[in-house]
Amino acid sequence: MSVLVTGGFGAIRSFVTRLLHERSEDVVVLDNRPDPRLVRDLVDEIRVVQGDIGHLPTLIDRLDYFGVAPRLGADMGQGRVV
């Protein structure tokens, strides 16, 4: 299954993108302004979707294309957000 990182090229989430990639996760970055300078070395190894998380029809269409099923929630017992 793919892991969706919204805003994955930003200052903080680029770190999350890199960490997930290092853990051999299938990373899909959704960003409304895909500027990958903080993870430039990973661009050929991750999937990038340009779009705005606030525009639901486009979001659903693009995520469906990549086979990403977003899961929203928290697993607080394990100390992690999923």
C-alpha cells in the first residue's frame, strides 16, 4: 500500500517523505506547488501528484489514479499517527 504525504515537499514534511522512503515505503507526495528542492535526490523514486487537498474532486481523481486510499485517524496506543 502507498503512503500519502500531503505537502510532502514542505520544510517539515520533506523530512517525513525522506524518512518513509528510507523505510522502503511506497511514497506518494501530494503538493499544490511541487517544488522538490528539499528532496531533489528522491524525485525519481517517489510519486508526485500536483493538487490541492482542499479541492476534493481533483484529490479523489488523482489519488484513485495512483491507487492511494487515504486513511485518517490516530493509533495513540502505539504513539503514532496513521
